[in-house]
Amino acid sequence: MFSGAAWAWGCSGGPVELGTLGTLSWDGDPVGTDTLWDLASVTKPIVGLAVMALVESGELTLDDRIAHHLPRYAGTDKADITVSELLTHTSRIPGQRPLYRRFPTREKLLDALVDLPLRPEPGMEYSSQGFMILGLIAESASGTSLDRLVRDRITAPLAMDATTFVLPEPDRARAAATEDCPWRGRVVQGTVHDENAEVLGGVAGHAGMFGTVSDLARLGRWLCRGGGGPLAPRTLSVMTGTRVLGRTLAWQAHEPPLSSGGDLLTAAAYGHNGFTGTSLWVDPELDFFAVLLTNRVHPTRDSDAIGRIRRTFHNAAVTEALS
């Protein structure tokens, strides 16, 4: 199902288990605790934490409209969509669109976002396109680039030193390989797997971050502690406690059956998956977090077996952690 994996689980006091197995690719070097994993959509809640830091500082509010920060959206059908609606995937902006196929440059893809027709009916639709716009709003509100914003507000204060957008060339060899990509004509290793994020330069609100299992465990511990430091406990409580159609602000709520968090977490749990085979789940009621990082799209994305693997992993992890 994947050539390699790294995992951690534990509580606010620290990991109780951390391990690795396999290789960076099917014929590659062994996975280590310093292996860099393409986090894919686990980028979304990390960007969401930076957005909530901007809310906390007064640089934006959850009720701010898109057009307030992005003038090119004024007069469009998206002008009055709020930051909150983007965070909860209730904006009616369609998701899962392979815009890269028709719009091969950053500017053309950003123009396509403006023109993308909204869904006619309200509801929840998981929308990477909405998080692309959210990243642009965060840049406008903060006056800085998204990668620097996330580093300054979230990853640096939490000592997540290896977690970043756009890996430096020397670090790419210790990244887990992802797909043998027909569009790019090569196996992707050390650059972003998501094609839309690639067109956007590797820095986007929906995907693009890389990180290690140790860094994600630090994030899990901090979330179990309920915040503090880069984000006040009350702000994190609002972010993770808001529940709208199965979503929190930038996180997925734990709603069995078939939750990737498994069968044993409480209703207070929240988490997020990444398409490449990554995930982070947190249960504040149990004081428990679990990180699972794999390259399940290597060499192809064809298998859906990661769904059951995630559930059985989390069941085993929470049982071991609480025993």
C-alpha cells in the first residue's frame, strides 16, 4: 500500500510511541525520523491555524468577506463569501477541480478561481479551491507571503523547524517519493505532489507543506494542551469546537462510521487527512493525538486501502496509549 511510513501517538506530555518502517521509495533508502513527507491537505489546518492567529491579532475576522481583502473578487459571485465559510467548506466553491490541466501558469489559475461558478445550493463540499483563496486572503491581511506567515506565526513558535513549503534542493533526497506522475513525466520526490499547488509555485492554502513525524508530534502535543503560545486557548477552542456539517474551522470533525480517526475516539476529536497518505488526529477529551505519515500514492494513486489502514492504526494507537 506504500513503500514507507512514520507514526507517532501520545498525549500532551509527549509521544509514547514513535516509529518508522519501509523505504523512501520501493527501491530507495530507509525511512527515518528525519524523513520529509508531503503533507498534502494536512497543510489546510496548519494554514488554518495561521488564519486564526490573524483573527486573534485583529488583522481579519471570521465574518470578513473575500472582496474585503481581494479586490479582484469585488462584483463577482464570490465577493460576499466569508472567511468562516471558506474554513468550513460551506462556501459553495466547487472542490477537487484539476485546474492545472487548462491553466498552466499561476496567474491563469488564479484567474480561473475568480471565474469558477458557484454551486447553486448551500451545503458542505470539500473545496481545495476555497482554501487557495483563503491563503490569498491571509497574505493580503498580513502583508506577507503565506509561507513566511505560517513560519512566523505557527511553525517557528512550535519549534517545527523542518516543516515548510518548498523544500531546499539539498533536503529533497530525504523526502518520501510520491506518484510516478503522468502529467510531469517523472516520479515526484521532494516537490509538491498536488498539481494545482505545483502551478501555484508550491505555496498554497490547500497543499504544499512538507514535515517530519517529530514535527507533527510536536503539533499534536500542543493541540492536546489546548493551545497557548502562538494561539490562545480560547482561539483554538473556537477553531476546533465550531461544528458545521461535519467540519470545524479547517479541521474535520470525528463522525463515525468510516471516520479515518477510527472507532474509539470521542465526539470531541478532530483531525485531517492528506491525499498522499498523511493524517493528524487529536482527541482533547482523551488527551490523545496520533500522526500517520505514508506515501500511499507511490507509485500510483489507484489503491483506496489507506482508508482501512488509517482506521485500524488509530484503533490500535488509542488502545495502546490509554492502556
